[in-house]
Amino acid sequence: MLKEELKTTAFSARIDIKDDEKDKYLKDINSMFEYIEILQEPDVADLKPTTHVTELRNVWREDIVKPCHKEVIDQMLNSAPEREGVFYKIKKVIEAQ
């Protein structure tokens, strides 16, 4: 990138670049462009798109409702700070409008 291109780009983006900063920005921008050129070199046309880096797959299962023993339910409800019938009682989190 040339100084004139930097000036035009900065003007378009409404960025004020001082004269003493231009060389630093030009060096940084040109370094980024060089890196982009390096990334464009390898031929990736024949590669398959990758969604995961490993072959792990999520194992889904059906949710199966199983009855819980009354003793377990009572133990859970008795350990709750507050309860209402067979439910935990909690503070309202969402206000309805």
C-alpha cells in the first residue's frame, strides 16, 4: 500500500492519521498484506470442508421419563429452601408485562 492509498482509505473511514504515524501504519498494513499472500498460496481446491477437527460425534438418545421413588422426591424437596406442594418455590425471575 502506498502513502496516497493510506491517505484515501483513512479519509474514507474518517480516521485522522498524523504524518508521523503514516510510516508505522504503512509498515503494519503491508505486513498484513504479505501474510494474506502467504495464506493464499496453498491450493485448497481439492480439500473437503471441515466442521470438526476430530471424528467425535454427538450421541443423541431419546429422553425417557422414569418414575422416581417417593423417598428420593421427599429427600430432594426437604432439602429445598422453600417448597410449594411437590415443587421448589423460587423467587420470580422474569417480570411479565
